Amino acid sequence: NPEVSYFFFFFKHSKREIKMRKLDSTKLRPLKSEQLLRIEDHDFALRPGFGGSPIPVGIDVQVESIDSISEVDMDFTMTLYLRHYWKDERLSFRSNKNRSMTFDGRLIKKIWVPDVFFVHSKRSFIHDTTVENIMLRVYPDGNVLFSLRITVSAMCFMDFSRFPLDTQNCSLELESYAYNEDDLMLYWKHGNKSLSTDEHISLSQFFIEEFSASSGLAFYSSTGWYNRLFINFALRRHIFFFVLQSYFPAMLMVMLSWVSFWIDRRAVPARVSLGITTVLTMSTIMTGVSASMPQVSYIKAVDVYLWISFLFVFLSVIEYAAVNYLTTVEERKQLKKRGKASGTYSIDAVQAMAFDGCFHDTDVDMDLSFSDRCEENETRARAASIPNVDTTRMKRKRSLKGNVGRIILQNNHVIDTYSRIIFPSVYIVFNFFYWGLYI
């Protein structure tokens, strides 16, 4: 029968609508905790005590770790527990045992919480493993504790004029974004004790000297005055790393450049190669230090030391250039006095060895063409008999041993003599002044 079929269809459809309404009504029903707090009865878009005196919000912070300090980016990264304390009478409830209720982050979006942010922050996030690290605790009288675990990277205005013998003062600043001092008053909950740190906090390059809490006011021309809280900490740099990587190598290069003053002034390849090697090594040290530092427009303490050390190394090269030039001028004058033709003159064996590296008999007068003389000596040695070789070598060794000291003293230029004393003395005085000034 069509009428009976229609009746059954209508009855089935009406039953389904009633069931869906029941499901919807359960979804919209507030949770038991929300009913107890009467969240639906109040407008939490407004702060507590709207229209009256500013609401006091206490803050305390526990620093878990300082993750990194970057000189290049001039910032630091810190992980901390940020806790807010305030009173909202709209959240008060009856409790026979006077027990508080604790919630996670799901209730935060339905009530009013302070809008504290970090001034000068670059990056920040709330930890969310395994769930968001947010805790809300409500007491029967309406007092609220709101806690977050946050990692924040903020700017630190560093002064590198004394780097690496410097001490940096950084601060993390907290402030309300929307509410000025007429609506919200930020303060440290327990005064100086509101800031606590983990005893095991340590950094690779810095020693944490102190943590302190302070407060102040910040003015914005368009919105007014705001309460601001400061987490101040002082960092003193460990110098031992830089002593090993920069200062000590620079000292060694400067002292190595002084070896040139004790080498015979006629040994041009030895003294020139030593000077160039020390100059290039100092340049490498300076480049390595600059690569790990921000490009600041002022001179740092390490720059002073490295540039002065570089100047000593460079002057040792210039010193030999002066010695070599004066030696050449002196020999030309001697040649003119002797009246030698074609610029030849007589020198002994050790002096000749300084020029060309070949051994020469001490009783033979040699001219400037030492390569020809070397070939002549080699031909003479081949023509000599085998038994005379050992005797000749013994005589040459004895001759060298007796003449090396005399030749070094005689061939030492007066500039080398003074440089052996002046260079080390001035460098030692510079070190006394440098370390006395910066330490």
C-alpha cells in the first residue's frame, strides 16, 4: 500500500533527524570543567577588571639553558620556563577542599591570558613535544598560574673593542604587546628571586658571571608607556682558546723572523725565504680570525696584537733589504779602491759558500763568477788521486771550523747587530703594555 510505505519512510526519516539533533547537542555542550569555571557566562576578550585599575601580572623565569652565543649574528639563544601570575575573578569556583585545577593548552584559547612578547627577538617557539608545553592552573579564588616552555633567539648588542678579552652584557626583555601601563602592570613576582637558573649551565667560549632581574618603562609615541622587564646576564670570554689559536702562533712567527738576524748577510735565499714565509703565515692567521668575526668598523684588541706582530715580521724583511743594499754599496766602494777590472774581488771560502752553496779552498782568490769556480774545483777534485781526497776533506773541515765563527762576526752588518737587541726588546715592552692594558 503506498500510504503505508510513505508512513514508514516519514517515520524513519524523523527518527534519524531526532538522533542527529541529539548528537549535535552533545557536541555543543560545554565540558564539565568549563561549566565549573562558567566560561560561557563571561566575555574573555576583555581583560579582568576592564575599565578599572590596571591588572597586575607577576612574572618569574627559570632559565634552563643558554644554547648558543653568536658573535657574527650578534644574538643569543635561550630556553626558559616563563610563568605568569594574575587574578581573574571570573574563573573563581567553589571547592570544598580548596584544590586548584590544572589544564593543558586546550583551555588557553577560551580565556584571557597576558600577551607578553620578547622585545628584539628574532625567532621563538613554544616546545610541542610530545604535546604543547603549556600549563594552566586555576585556584578557587580566581588566581591563575600560566606557564610556558619557550626557546627564544634575541639580539645582543655586543662591543668587540676588547675582543677576545671582552665581557658582554646581554638582556632578554619582556613586555605586553597590546596593553600599556593603564591596563596591565608587569612586575617580577618575587623581586630579585624571580629569576633562577640551572646550576649546570655552561658555554664553550664564555663564563657566565651573573644573572639579574630588573624592570623599567618603554615609551612608544603612538601607544604610550609600557612596563618592561629585563633578564640581564654578563658573559666573560674564555681566553685560552684564542691564546692557542691566535696569540701564541703570532708570537712564534715574530720570534722566527728574528732568526734572520743571525744568518749570514750574504745568504740571500735563506733570509728572503724566511721573511716571506713568516709574512704569509701572519696573513693567514689574521684572515682566520677575521673570518669568524662580524665586520665591525672599529679596531678590536686582537687586531692590535696581530697587526703589531705583522709589523715586526714585515720590518724584519725590510731590515734585510737595507742590509743587502748597504752591503752592495760597501763592496762596490771596496772594488773601486782595489781597482779590480770587471768588478771582481777576493773573498774567502765561507763567504763564497754563502753565495753559491759550493765549497771553495780558502787560499784561492775567487771572483763573482762562482759557478765557473765551482766547475773548476770539481775538475780539480776529479783529477786528484784517491788517497789525497780524505786528506783534503780533513783540511777543509778544520779550515771551516776555525773560520765559521770569525766569518760570521766579520760579515755581520751593524744593522743586524742592533736588530738582534732592539727587535726582541721592543716586542717584549709591547707585550707588557698590551696585556697590562686589556687584562
